[in-house]
Amino acid sequence: MQRGTMSSSEIIFLVEESPEGGYEAKALGESIFTEAESMDELRTMVRDAVRCHFEEDERPQMIRQYLQ
């Protein structure tokens, strides 16, 4: 199944430093946003957000994060 412009096997997040401190991650082509104080915590938060957003059989196999 395809959602937006990405295949169901991959989802891409753009990561930016938050003006308030920490980091923010926004998915391309999906309405997923999360934030955290550190990059390690952000990786965990992104995985949790993807798990919550997709049904198990639609969940992307690969999660990529790009720091801007």
C-alpha cells in the first residue's frame, strides 16, 4: 500500500533543533510530529510515533531521520 509519495517500506523524518531546546521530527507525507530533549530520546519517540500511527501490517520497515 502506498501513502503519500513514500512506499510502505520507508518513512522519512526531517529533524530540526527546537527553538525551545531539544529536537523536533516531522514525517514527510504523513501527519506525524514528535519532539525530545536529545537525539537518542528522539529516535525512541519517532519509533513510538510510527507504531501508533500505522496498523502493524502497514507499518514502514525503514525509518530514516535527516538532521537539517
